[in-house]
Amino acid sequence: MQLTSSPRRALGLVAVGAIGMSTAVLGVAGVAQAAPLTPIPFTSSSSPLVISAGYCSVDWTLVGGSGGASQSGTPGANGGKLVVTTDVYADETFTFFPGTEGQPGAGGLGGAGGTNGDGQGNGGLAGADGVSGGGGGGGATTVQADGFPFLFAFGGNGGDADPDSSAGFGQGNGGNRVEGTEFDRVVAPGAGNGSVSGTVQPCEIGTPTVNWIEGGEKSATLQIWAGDLPDGASTPVYEYSLDEGPWQALVTGNDFQYEPTITGLVNGRTYSVRVRTTTTWGSSEPTVAQTVTPRHVLGAPTGVTATAGPGSITVTWAPPADPTGITGYEAWAMPAGAQSSAGLVKCPPLSAAARSCTIGVPVGQEYSVGVVALDAAGRGESAFVLTGKIQAAAAPATLPKSSGALSTTKGAVKTLAPGASVTLTGGGYLPGSTVTLLMYSTPTVLGTTVADASGNISATVTLPAGSGNHTLVAGGVDPSGAPHNLTMAVTLKAGAGLANTGADIALPLAGGAAALLLGGGLLVASRRRSAV
């Protein structure tokens, strides 16, 4: 079990902060040449043990002194055995105090208790005198950290065979302790004096993470996330190995996330790539090998332009300098400065002959627009341009030419109540484009909405007060970027509602009466026939 002692937990938190800062500073080309740190074994005679920089934990084994035998030959009990791993930090000093074995009883006298020199009263108790003297208790074995009690292995009780003799108790009441708290009650397998031994372990260099690796033109680019580094470690160097070969330095950027490129590779050949972190204290474990195959990469499209339209961007381009093998293109727009792909909008799939497309986008922001050529092996190099702020379609001063009929969720209507809410519907717009909802003759903006992936809209607006004849307009652009205005003529009239769909439900009185009489006559005739 590995423990972090409480006085060092605060220091551990400081170390975490230092790790965060150190991993943000990247190495340059060149591999650290210092020999890696190796584990350092120690024994009781190594006291005091001072921790050197680059070492972060200690594997401890403490054995307490055993109890002495009674005069009659009954052996004393073995001392405790504490096995534990603790975190340590540079310049921490540990002092060892091995407990000695209790003395045997002799000549009717009890044996002396074992000793411990830590000044904390951790020696064993003497055995009692008697016809057959009891054995002395074993001394506890202790370790102090910077002068404070840290580890404790109990001493064994002395031997006691006769009814009139009494053995000395070993120090510690049968419990091994870490920083004053009982850890376990494990007993050492053998008798004798106590001891301290173990190994000081080098700090672990965290293995980096390779998120992805992609083949390029005689090259491979990979994305690395830094692994944890212990406090005080040197600036790391990230290295790669091809096909289990020698390690070579990667040139990385100055961030937590790096995307270095390995050059000098052969197109069409598959390589196995591993990555590790190296400091003056040693190297991390390598990452799991990943394979990559360099390939010919199409160049970036040329002459890319992005023209802002109402709620839309029209992108144009020319093929790369070498268009051999192109199977199509991708074009997209993303809000400028975006940190994720949440706002990404793409053109529909484009053929190799395509040279332009129009993308519908939300208004009010600038966009980064990209175009890339595709071939059988994947994507080529991308070309980018920036747009200005995209605006919605301006409201024409006069009623625009209609591109089709605007409707509502209850169909076409002719009359509506002033101040009422109505949900307008329509289609044929550029997907993702902004559509402005207006009322004429004097243009009044009622709101805006965004066309869905099928180019349809459904938006609720509130009509203004006042009565009269008006035209509702949903103005935007179609998939080609051309103006697209759906219209619906309505009369605002107090008391009107959506129930009136425009059909004249009042029958002329004469015609209605005639129909009723005719229907009644037919019904009577039918009944008479049934009665015959």
C-alpha cells in the first residue's frame, strides 16, 4: 500500500501546480544525456537517509525487536513487521531507530527489555524476577521524518513459561503504526534485533497520450497530450521511435497539446510509431504503438473567396496546382475564433467539377471559411479565408416580388386579429440561412428565424395593432443564394382569427333553401319507396 503522509499533502498540492506549469513548457530538439535515476536500496546503517531530487517514494520494511526467552527456555514473541510505501520529497530526512531484542531471564531475574534510541520511550519492558525469570520485551523499531514520529514496528513480548514468572511486554501493544495510526498487526517471521530496510524509488515520468496520427506527404503528424511530470523535473523532450528503432527527438510547440510532424518518411510505407517523454531524471514508458502510412497529399485549392450574402456565404475556388486524382471537395464555415466544431456549417457533398457553393449561416458574426480537395486516400491541404460580419436580408422599401405562398400551421388565412400571434411556415430557403419576417405595405420587421436542414421555416410572430389590408413576407435566400420571398395577403380585423381559411361559407339564401328542399324531397321519396 502506498501512503502520502499528512504533513506532505500540502506540499503535494503545490507539486501538482508545479507539474501543471512545467508541462506547459516544451522541449526543443535534442535528447537529455544524463543517466536516468535508478532505485537506491538502504539498510539500518544508512541513517540518516536524505531524499535527493528526482526521487518520489520509498518502499519501507521495518521489523521490531523480538522478546527475550524466559529462564526456563520459553522463547519470546517475534516483533512486528511493517511493509508500506510512502511518498517523499527532495531534502526530506529520515532517521532510523531499530529496536533491539529483549534479554533472556536468568538466575531468577527477569531479562532486560530491548532498547530504542529515539528518545520517545519505545524500548521494551524488563521481565519480572522470580523462580524462573521472564524474558524482556523487545524494543520497537521507529523511523522519524524531519524529527517527527513517522513509522513504527512493535516489539515482541518476552517469554513466560512458569506460573510464578512474568515476561516483559514488547513496546507497541502488538500494532504497527504509520504517523501514529495503527496500520496492521503483521508479525515478523524471525526473531532477533529489529531493522529498517527498503528502496528509494525515482519519480515516475508520466507517459504522454497520442490522440491521433495522420499520414502526410512523406511525413506523419500526430497530436500529443503531455503526461504528468514530478515537481522539479527538467524541461521535457518528447521522442519518437519508428518500427522499434532508436529514439529521436520531436520538435514540439509551446502548449499542453502538441502537433509535431515526423518528416523524411516514404509514401506508401506503413510505420509503427511510439512516443515517450524524457527528462534528466529518466524517460516515461512509451505509448502503445500506432501505425501510419504517409501518402501523397493534394495541395490546397487556389483563389478561394468568400462573399457575404443575406444570412449566407458564397464560396468559390479553383483546383490545386496539381489536380490529379481529385474526387470531390469539402467547403465549410465556422464562427471566427471558435474553440469547437459546434458552429460548423458545411456545404452538401461536392463533385470534382464543383467550383462554388453557398452556405447558410446565422447572422451577426464573422466566419472562417475553408475548402479542401478530396481524393481516394483522403483529404488534401486546406485553404482558408475570413468573412466580414454576416447580415440578415435588408427589408425592401416596397413589397418584394413573391417567390411563392407563405402559410401558417392552420393553412392559408385571409383575416387575422390585430395583436394576435400566428405561426408562419414555408420552404425553399437555403438551409441554415436567416429568414426575416415582415409585414407590408409599410415594411415592419416582425422577427427572424433560421431555415432548418431541409430549408423550411416555422416561426411565431405577433401582429401589430391596427386594422387594414397587409402582406406578410418571409424574406431570405434560396439554395443558390438568390432572393426567396414567400408572401401572404391578410386583412387585420378586430375579432378575426385563424378559423377563417378564406373559403366563403355563407350560401346564398335562395340556393341554400332550394338545396334543403331538394334534399328533403329526396329523403321523403326514399322513405316512401322503402314503405312500398
